[in-house]
Amino acid sequence: MKLETRDIAIEHLGLPQHDSPLISLLPSEAGMFSRDTTRVIGDVVRQEESSPEVEIFERAGQRQRIFFDPAKTRVGIVTCGGLCPGLNNVIRSLVLELFHRYGVDHMFGYRYGYRGLNPAYGYEPTPLHPDVVDDIENVGGTILGSSRGQQDATIMVDTLIRHRINILFCVGGDGTQRGAQAIAHEVARRQLPIAIVGIPKTIDNDIAYCERSFGYASAIDQARRVLEAAHVEAKGAFNGIGLVKLMGRDAGFIAAGATVASQESNCTLIPELPFALDGSDTALLPWMKQRLVERKHAVIVVAEGAGQSLFDGSAGQDASGNQRHHDIGSFLEEQIKSYLKQHDVPVSLKYIDPSYIIRSVPANSEDAILCDQFARMAAHAAMAGKTNLIIGMMHGQFVHVPISMVTARKKRLDISSPLWRAVLASTGQPAIMK
Amino acid sequence: MKLETRDIAIEHLGLPQHDSPLISLLPSEAGMFSRDTTRVIGDVVRQEESSPEVEIFERAGQRQRIFFDPAKTRVGIVTCGGLCPGLNNVIRSLVLELFHRYGVDHMFGYRYGYRGLNPAYGYEPTPLHPDVVDDIENVGGTILGSSRGQQDATIMVDTLIRHRINILFCVGGDGTQRGAQAIAHEVARRQLPIAIVGIPKTIDNDIAYCERSFGYASAIDQARRVLEAAHVEAKGAFNGIGLVKLMGRDAGFIAAGATVASQESNCTLIPELPFALDGSDTALLPWMKQRLVERKHAVIVVAEGAGQSLFDGSAGQDASGNQRHHDIGSFLEEQIKSYLKQHDVPVSLKYIDPSYIIRSVPANSEDAILCDQFARMAAHAAMAGKTNLIIGMMHGQFVHVPISMVTARKKRLDISSPLWRAVLASTGQPAIMK
Amino acid sequence: MKLETRDIAIEHLGLPQHDSPLISLLPSEAGMFSRDTTRVIGDVVRQEESSPEVEIFERAGQRQRIFFDPAKTRVGIVTCGGLCPGLNNVIRSLVLELFHRYGVDHMFGYRYGYRGLNPAYGYEPTPLHPDVVDDIENVGGTILGSSRGQQDATIMVDTLIRHRINILFCVGGDGTQRGAQAIAHEVARRQLPIAIVGIPKTIDNDIAYCERSFGYASAIDQARRVLEAAHVEAKGAFNGIGLVKLMGRDAGFIAAGATVASQESNCTLIPELPFALDGSDTALLPWMKQRLVERKHAVIVVAEGAGQSLFDGSAGQDASGNQRHHDIGSFLEEQIKSYLKQHDVPVSLKYIDPSYIIRSVPANSEDAILCDQFARMAAHAAMAGKTNLIIGMMHGQFVHVPISMVTARKKRLDISSPLWRAVLASTGQPAIMK
Amino acid sequence: MKLETRDIAIEHLGLPQHDSPLISLLPSEAGMFSRDTTRVIGDVVRQEESSPEVEIFERAGQRQRIFFDPAKTRVGIVTCGGLCPGLNNVIRSLVLELFHRYGVDHMFGYRYGYRGLNPAYGYEPTPLHPDVVDDIENVGGTILGSSRGQQDATIMVDTLIRHRINILFCVGGDGTQRGAQAIAHEVARRQLPIAIVGIPKTIDNDIAYCERSFGYASAIDQARRVLEAAHVEAKGAFNGIGLVKLMGRDAGFIAAGATVASQESNCTLIPELPFALDGSDTALLPWMKQRLVERKHAVIVVAEGAGQSLFDGSAGQDASGNQRHHDIGSFLEEQIKSYLKQHDVPVSLKYIDPSYIIRSVPANSEDAILCDQFARMAAHAAMAGKTNLIIGMMHGQFVHVPISMVTARKKRLDISSPLWRAVLASTGQPAIMK
């Protein structure tokens, strides 16, 4: 088999020049170190009639030869965008891996996202050391703080030079990774020996080439509890409706996952699947009314990016450059109330918007394990001199993905997937609400 | 010592006429049965110079002689008002005590509060039996549903007669207990052999003569988690503020308890203690600005009934006859933002209103134990022919309290109490924010 | 009313000589400071025919005049005995109250119990400061470590003198408080200006004059989960028995509380109530067999101190001087198995001994509030120059209790109390198993 | 690409003959139904020099044509072996999918494992219906009960015939699946129209072709808490050691996962990696002593199947035919204590064996989702007339795996995998303890 590889260009940095200090820690038997030539294939499903083009990725992991001399390496870490369970775990495992295993002594956390790399804000970087990160994994949020939005790459690279940083880890979503790419390009333009390594962070689980992003499992754990609360509220009043808006700007993974985990939703609406409010028996409002009349209660889950086509015009953009969304939760609350009133059906609707409570929890076990591995893989990649990449995950394998691939497309929930079919089965909602 | 007792009038029902079936279950030694003459005193603190008038209550508990013949007794249960952790525990323990220990076979749950006693709504009562209530204590809310507001006592008593009910348990807050009192008066007017026994339900913990009401501890558990989330959000952004509105219509117990339990609030506002927005260094807004400038983050907790004097005019009443409150949470959000903007202090404020999520959880251990005991005490009181009372709790002792005493005043958080002093100590806020 | 008070002797220390720094923090209105003359009565239940002798306690709380000059005060804290949820909360609130509110700068934690006061062990004290104790309340155990057993009071007082300590807080059970008393006596003998203040710690909830000790509520939360596990195990196999040994050396409060909270036990055995293994239908083994035949599963809860009369001879003492107990859990496991085998009843018994998992958790909300208050009350007492006392709690009021009263007797679960009656009702076990 | 398929032989049953009732519920667009010809490949990692033999599996999912007529189909479900989180979720989703989506009316649960299929035990099957399984997913264990061990396939098939069962779902580990295979063979021998579909259950996560089995994630959640308890205990005493035995008969997945999730273990021992007790600095006992001397505490995690080579002779087999293991936990407790005593190092060792508490919890969110999907995939496979298979999972895709493949080998933790490397990094233990 000929491997058509997607190489992670070492670009201007050149080849690894040092033996890894991990050699002294690990047995010499084959297998403990990954080779640059090991590949992971991108698609595992085959149809008889077709032979799909196979995407192939470089496998992540510790390398026997590394690019940076640990004794002279200075590292920066920055966390950007909205809070997400596991950020502190990532910071902690980066610090521990680099300190204890590679012997890197000089590490700094930039404060409040990319703003920390812009001296105009005056935020001093925090020195990072195992003592500083001890136990932070048990607390939600990020000890570095965060913010949305970009800063000028020229200014940020100036900061890296001033601080003599060799490796910058950028933990964030696709906006953050576009920023990381801009920094990497500026670094390359100036031919600086600085590696830029991204760690994907998306509570929505919607980054491409990353089948499971950290924070997602913790979000489902919390969202499940909220759906249980909504169910209790719905049953606690005659014709009660519990309406819950969950995160999911462009992808319905959290809404779908919480639905299947809790088994309490009767109707789950996601960005990937437009729906009609009225006009047929299977449109949202008439279907909901019928359900209410028959069963006296209902739980509705709506991802924040669902139903945007029901609004006129754009809602603008946020500081991260993401398309802002119209508030589908409040919109549905009003639509449902007015529709039921019009049809003389009494209702007691409770609307719940729990996003801050969900995103600020510490990582659950699943995410704790994921964060630890993402962080250590990122440390290995950076020390080996890989740059302009993020750590991805395909079929349970960690891989190196060029940032350009990641920013080119987002992951969406496939409505023919087992997960969505499980949603339809557990809610009993019409497959098409039109 | 002469006991000036507050007798629970058996009123028109007359004296107990049957031996309790519990006699066969319990040892004959003294102590397992309570006597009507055992009293609990109402105030345990003494000052040298004064001898406070002592309130004295009849102690609750199983009696050796009972009024109703279990074989012929028919029981109704109704749950009213907002959801509160532990309602299902109360229903379950009532059913189990009456069935297994007293041998009562005929029990019914009225649906959706007092509406279930008004045939106009057409809600059929649910037969209750140990099989029906098995495991319901692990689910929040109430299997009977609830609603706010009163129904005509004449109509409700007609329903009791039609269903041949001998005992009605009314689980609810002070509005509900006023309803129970109206039913008891109508029952007495008609000289019916029906006992009306109230079980106090207030997540706010503000019912008089009930030092600890069920649901309160569970609410604090949940609210504590929300304060932790608010703290994470506050620290996650530069000059972050986490603003949390908690339950507490007229009393600040939940806000205070969650503050001390979490140790994360920097300022806690309660109905009992008015505060000024501006005008001095210790007023809310200037003080908060100073804190933000010094520490770069802050958590503020506000009970829903706090700061009402800052609004003009009344907000009306809800269906339960409670005074509606102006929305202090949103008001503070706007005030803080505009004040800080005016003083050129950047801020990232996250406002969290978690009430549905808090009140719909299952009872925690503390409340589970409390619910079980309230319910069994209520069963004992009713079987003994006590009526027009609620089960209260003074100094860890369950007591019989005439409903008229309970509806006459509400419990408030004493700002000279250890709890409030612990709030001041843990927040560091000015004792008087004026 | 003449208050026959139990004064907390200020003994050799003399009268308070300083204004409290809290005066500047608190409003001048009456009520924020407690007076030495305020009393709490000890018994709140009255029988018509008797007038019980009334125990009367000095109420705890902040005093306007204090004995120690905060600027010159040096404080030691020691935690002794078995781990208990809330120890770190107590340490933290002591440090915060003394530092932020009184202005005490010099605080030290002695390591590993009283051993830390004996230089022979070579354990250096840890300086304590708000930075050190930040967030420790979210972790179980004690940051100071603990150990069982006494050390020579002369040696310990020598250590206090060498470290120029003015106040020693001793957090521990009755063994620890006996140690504290010995230290106090030695201090008095030498006429040293050192206050010794005890904070009661007993996960078993068995210290006298302390109606609720911290750690107990958290223990019940955990024990409840274990009983649920035992119930699942019992139902998971034909004739399954889940046998759980819970803490409770001399008192059955944890076993009783977990039983009522979980409602899953079918038989709960406590030290206060001896039981027979065999010999009648209501003895443990025959009754259990009958239950198993009828219901196919059973859950049994046994406190570690239950059933000791079934063993011959003493099991000795532990390092704290507590009577060691025979292992009733393993004993019952064998007795049940052999009895059922003898009667040809198949059984699948799962024995669970979860004590380390229970006692090492962080404090739950209930205990977090309690710990904060105990600690701050202890700080107030010590600063006011009270000594040779512990902070007790009667009827929800914190009080000063001379250590001699506390070590004179232990609290036991009253089997005529509502808690035990609730156990009998929820298990359905015979009131007397003989 | 030529797909070398592993067909799931429909064997003697013949081709599907009915349109699926799901056709009316789902959109006609391609993708909602899976085809028998869709394949999933078994290995996703490629090395340049080699072209690994590719295992290829039939993808699971709903089919457009089905074999059994829902109106006439009678279904049996049996759960076998040790308890595992998620069993009730699987039962529930099987019942809901078959009832609501396929329209199957007649379903039965066999009690207590395969014994329920042997009339000699006299256990009557339980009729299953949506009402019966409502809410059972919130309770641990299995409502059907379980047992270990095989029964005679001839007798079990006789029972299926007598009950006119068309589909039997066997939920269990590899022993159970060997039993399922025996039933399938007997069914094939008699040419009966009965499908046998296995659902893999292994809390140890060690079934081949199933990259993630349900219950594993929940077990890690619980085990993580136990490791935190062990850490608290270890730090609570001078030279404290917390020694925890976790499940993992032949595979170390739970020990490894809990180690990385909690970050609290200092040494994790698994069946896949033998270790020496003594003889060099990196052997367990000398290394542990050194750690204790330096850090004063240590946490050790040992999977139950680890270190078996340290024992002489066999420990026999359990009723499921699994090799019994020597008790490595108690053995290590003794070895550590005696080694440290011999070297005059004081120690306070706490040994924790939490298996019943871990395995009896309800499924966490991760497992709840997994269970729902395994169950529905099994329903689809069975209705389509597939037999003698289990539902497997490869690279996130559900697949059909012949039982013979599953029973031929077990999954082991690859010590060159990122998970094990993360264990080494987080514990700091020697890679080879010899």
C-alpha cells in the first residue's frame, strides 16, 4: 500500500537534532516512540461499489529525535474563546510533561487569550511550574483567563521574540486556530525558530478531524441533568413544557448527546436540520400541541444555532468572528405560548438557558483523560519541531493535522449517524418536522 | 413549672377512640409513644435581665390512642405551590407509614394542587399504594403535579365528602396552609369527621415555627454549585463578574447558606437588609468597582426579594397571593454595567438565574431524612385526630403548630445570627451597604 | 429567671483588655456581639409532672472586648484522630477569621496530630496564611495530617512556649479533647497566658453537648450511596444479601441516618440496641431468613460497634485509647452464610466495608456551613481569652462547654427518638431483635 | 477495492422477507438505512513498509428489509455475569426500540442469567413492556438479576421453544457469549427460526472487536473517586500509603483509565505488565520505599489480575469458567508492610477494595449513550435475521461480529498505546518495574 501522506511540514524549522530525554525513561523495545512515517487513515467505512479517496494523517506521539533543546526551550501557553471543561487539565499536563519528562524549565501562561500577547492590554504573563498547576484540574475554567477575538499577528510575534519563546501552544476553537495560523505564517515569514501548536477546544465538538474534543463529555453530563430538571418541571404542572436551550452554535452534538443520555427529551432541534413551525401535522407547533394534549407534558431541547432560517436578516458577528445567532430559545418560548393560546390549550412553560453552568464545571473523567493525552501529544509535536498544526483525533488515534485543514471546514452532526437515529428513537419526534 | 400550653385543639372531632396498631410493632417500654402533654419550649436563649415569654408547643409523634379506625380511613394528599426537593419523599413516607404501619388501604393523590379538589378542572385523583410510590423519592418534583393559588373551600370540602375522605394532607407553603385553614374551618362548620394536617413546604426556609424545612438543604447544595460556576466565570475573563440570582422571596436563607457553603461570594444581598446602590464608598456600586479594580473579579449573589425598595411601585401578586417582586437580577445587571461604563472600568458580566435547575432536583440526604420524619409525624397527628395544624420543628423537636400561628408571620433571617455573621466574614462585604 | 450558669472559667488568664477589631467591621446596633451573660438552656422538652433540671450554657460568639492583642498573638492548630470531612474547612476558616478579621499574622499548623507537638518526631510546623488555605476546603482529609494517641502534656506545653504560641486550637474527638484538657491543666499550672480551645470532631456524631458535629452529614451522603449499591447488589442475584458495615464505634447515628436517607436497609443494627442471633422468630438470623424467602433479597446495615456482646473477651484499645471492637461485619457475614446453609437456603452475600471512602470526602454543603461556624466561634472564644473549653451546639445555638463536661460522657442515639423510630418504620425490622 | 468481508451468516434463517416498519418513520433519503454490503475496516494505522491484512466487518444498523414479522415475534432477554453499569439501559432500549419502532408486543426477561432458561431453578420470566422499564435506567444493576455460569444448551433451547421465543438477546461477557454460541449452534442444529444476538458486557473493557464497552466509563468515574480518597488517606498520615485494588481480571483498562483521570496514582500495576517485588531499584518495593522517604505518601493502584506470576499454583476457576486470581491486593499489603518494617520505615497503609461500590452504579452519560446504541443495533440485527453474532464497535462504528471471533481472543491494554504512556507520565513510575 502506497501511503499518500499529509505531511506535517517541518517548514522552515529543519530536522530534529537532539535525542529525546524520554529515551532514558522508556524501554528500548519498539513501540514506545512514534515514527513520522506512521499514518492513520481518514475513512473507515467502505461501500462495495466505491473506493473512497482516503485521507491519511501523520500519527502523533513522542519521537526519538527532537528539534528543541529542552534546556534552552521557553514555552508559552494561551487559552482563548469561551470557557470549556478541561482547559486547566490541558495547561497542567502540558506543564508536567514539559517539566518532568522533557526537562523544560521556562514556561509562561499568557493571560486572557490573545490579548495577553498584545502589550497594549498590559497583562503580565504568569510563570508556570508544577507547583502552580498542582490541583488546578479540579477547578473549571482556565487559570490563565480567556477572551474572544484576534490580535495583530505582527504584534504577537514581537511579544514572542521579546519573551524569547520557542513554542507557543494555542488552546482554542477554530477562530483561535486561525489566529495560530496567522502567528505561524508571521513566524515563518521571519524565519524564526518558533513552533506553533494548536490544541482544539470546542465544547460543541465541531472541529474537523477531531472526532472527540475535550469538554464535550462534561457538557453532556451537565446538560443531561438539566434535561432531567426540565422533565421534572414539565411533569410538575398540568400541560407543563420544559424548554431547554443548549450550546451548539453550528452543530447539534451536545443537544443530541444529552437527549440520548437522558432519554427525557421529546423533541430535539439542531442546526443541521431545519424545521417548520407550522403548516402540517409534523411541523413543530402542531406536533407539540398534539403531544401535549395526549401526554400532558413535553420536553423540548433546542441547540442555540437551530432554526436560524426562521429569522429574517443576520444577527451580526461576535468578537471571535463567529456568526451571531438569533435567540431561538426565547423565540420558541413565545411561538409556543402564542400558538397554544390561539388553540385554547393551557400551558405552563419553563424556559431554561443553562450555558454558564454547563461550561464552567471541571472536566469529567472522560474529558480528564482526553485532555491529558491532547496536551502530552502537543508537547511531543512541539518538541519534535512540528509547527502550524493541531492535534487531531481520528478513530481513537491522535494525529497531526495542518491548521489549514482544520479551518477549512467544520464538523457537523450527520443525520444518518447512529447518534441522530438514537435521538429520533428516544424522542419519538418526526424525522422531518415540516 | 407550669406549662402554658398551646394545645392543638382536637376541635369538633372528639377524643381518640382506638388503640394504635403500632402498639403491636413497638416495645412497651416508655418512650416509644408520645403523649399529648409533652411540651417543647419555643425559645432557648436567655438574657440575665429578662425572662422572655415562653412559647410552648405540643410535641409531635405517635400516640397510643388514635381517633380514626384505620380499616375505614380514606386519605387524600395534595401538593401545592412551586416545586421543592423532597415532595415525592413526603408523599412516599405518608403512604408507607399509613399502609404498612397503620393499615390504611385507601389513599388518593389529588392532582395539580388545590385544582385537583375542584371538579371544574376534571383532574382525576390518583390512587396511592406502596407500589405506586416505590422509588419516587429518587426523582425531583411531585408525582401529583402542583399549581399555585386557592380554590373555593366549599367546593373542596364537597369533593372530600364525595370521595369520603377522612384525612387530607396539604403539603405547601403559607399560601397553601391558608387554604388548608379555610378547608379546616369549612369542615368544622359542617362538623365533619375530617382532619386537615399541613406539612410545611418552603424551599426558602421561611415558614414560622419550622426551623428547618425540607428542600432547603438540597437547594443550598445546588446553589453552591452555581456559585462555584459563577466564580469560575468571573475568573475566566478580565474584570469578570458572576452575578447570581437565587431564590428567596422574603428571606435570604438560601443566599446566605449557599454563600457560606461555597465561600465564593464576595457580596450577598438579601431581602432582610436594604442596600444603597450609590452615594458612599460602602454602597453596592462603588464598593463593587473598588473590589474589581483590586482583585479583577467578583461574585455577587442576590436573593430574588432583595433590593425591592430600589423600585417604584408594586409588581403585583402571583396566583398564590404572594407579592410579586421586581426583577432585581436584571436590574442589578444593568446598573452594574452602566455604572462601570460610566467610570471607564471594563467588565465581563455573566448573569445566572438557575431557579428551575435548583428546585427540581431530588432531595439530598439531609432533606430525605427530614421529609421522612415530617411525613410520619403528620400521619401520627392525623390518625390521632389532630386537625387544623401543621407539623413544625423547634430545636430539633417536631411539634404541632396551629395553622393560624403559622400564617400569622413568616420567618426571617436574623442579621445578628451566626449564619449572617458567617456571610459577612466569608464575603468581606460591608456590614451595612449604605 | 435566675440563670444558673455554667461559666466558662477564664481561669488564670484574667479579663479581656482590648477592644475587638471587629468593632470597626460591624454595625454598632445591639446583637452583632455576644455577651458573656447570654445563656442557652440545655433541655427543651417538658413533661407536665416534672420540672427537669436545666443545664445552662454560655452562648458562643464574637465579644466586644478581647483578651489577646491580635498584633502579638501567635496561633497553633492541630488536627487529631481519624479523618473526617470538613477538617480543612475548619483550618481554613480559623485562618481566615483570625487573619482578615482579627489581624492575627502568625499562625502555624502542627503536623500529624499531637505528635507534631512532640519534637521527638521531628515534624516541623507549617506556617499558615490565607494563601496556604485557599481552596483547601474542596479537598478531603487534613492538610496538616493527623495521628491517633496522646503525647506528654509537659512536652507539648514546652513546645508551645518555644514557639511562643498564645492560642492552640485542638480539632478532634473526645480522646483529643482529653489531651487538650491535659494541656490546659499544664498551662494553668504554669500560669501561662495560653488559651486552649477545642473544636469537636466526630464523624460518628457522638460528642456530648454537640447536637450536630461536622462530617456527620457528609458521611451520611456517602453511606447512602453505599446502601444504594448494596441494594443493587442484593437485587442483582437470587437471594442476594448486601451487608454493609458503617462507622459508629459507640453510637449508631451514621447507620440510622443512612438508613432513613436511603430507605434501602431492611435491618439496621447499632451499638445502643443489643440483638440476638438466634432463638426466636425476631432474632436476627431467623428473621433474615424469613425475609429472604419472602422477598428474595435483603440489605443489612451494621454499625461497627453493634453486637459486641456476641463476642467473648475484649478486643483491646487503639492508640487513641478507644476500646477496640471485634469485627462485627465479618462475623455476621459468616454467621449468616452458615445459618442459611444449615437451613438449605441459597444465598449470594456481598459484604461492603466502605469506611475509608466515606471519611475522606470533602465536606458537603451542610458540613461546610457547620465547619465555618465552629471555626469562627472557636476563634472568637480564644481571642476573648476563654480556655479549656470546646465549642458545642445546643438547639442550633453555639455554646461554650467546659472540656471536663464533654469528656465525662458520650452522646448516644436515643431509641425513642424520631430518628430511630424512622429507622424502624423504613426497615420494617422488629423493634426488639431478640 | 475488493472488500474481503466477514459476512454475518444468516445461516439457516434465510433472507429477510418483510419491509421494516421503520420505513414509515424515517425519510426516504439514502443513509437512514444501513445495507448489508457496507463494511468497516479493522485497522486504521499504516506503516510505510507494510500493508497489514485488513479485517473487515459488516456495519450494523437498521435494515430496510427484515426477517421477522414484528406482529408475531416473541423476544427474550437475559443478563449474565457480574453487575455492570448500564445493564438496565440496555434492557430498556431493547424494549423501547422493539415495542415503539418495530411493533413487537411480546417480550420476556429471563431471571438470574442463564439459570432463568433452565426450568430446574423455577425462576419465572418477567413480561417486559415500556411501562416496566420506564426509569430503570436510573438504577444500577439489572432488573432481571444475573448469575455466573453456563446451563445446558439443549435445555435452554427447549425453554425457548416452549415459550415460542424468536429472538434471544444475551447480554454478557465472553463466557456469556460462549453460552450464546452454544445456544445458536443448538438452534441451527434443530433448524429453528430463532436468532441469537449477543450484546457485549465487560466492565473491564476487554472484549475483542469492541473498542469501548458499556460500564467502563462509569467504572472509571467511580474508581477515580476512590483514588482521590486513597490520596487523601495517604496524605492524612505520616508516610501514608493508599493501596487500591481495582477491577481488571486480565486487562488493565480500568486501572489505567482511573489513573489518568485522577492523576493521583504514583504506581499502577496491570495484568499486561509483570513486575518484580524486589531485587533492583526499579522493582516495586525498593522504588516505593524511596518514594515514601522522599514524599511521605504514596498511592498504589493494582488491577486484580496483576502480579499473578508472583504466586505459586493456580487459584482455580469461577462459575463463569474464568481463571480465578490470587488476591494481589492483600498480598501487596502484606509485602509492603513487612518490607518497610524490615527497613525501619514507619508506614500507615490503608487498603481499599471498592469493587461492589463501583460496579453497581447507574450508567454515566457516556455509557448511557453507548448502551442505547448497542441495544438498538442489536434489535436491528435480530429483526433482520442476523444470528450468532454480537454487536461490536470499531473506530466509532457499530459492526456485526461473529461470536466465534469474539470468543477466540480477548482485548488487552497495549503498553505502547497513548493510554499506557499517559499512565507512565502521570505516575512517574519506572516503565519497567524489574
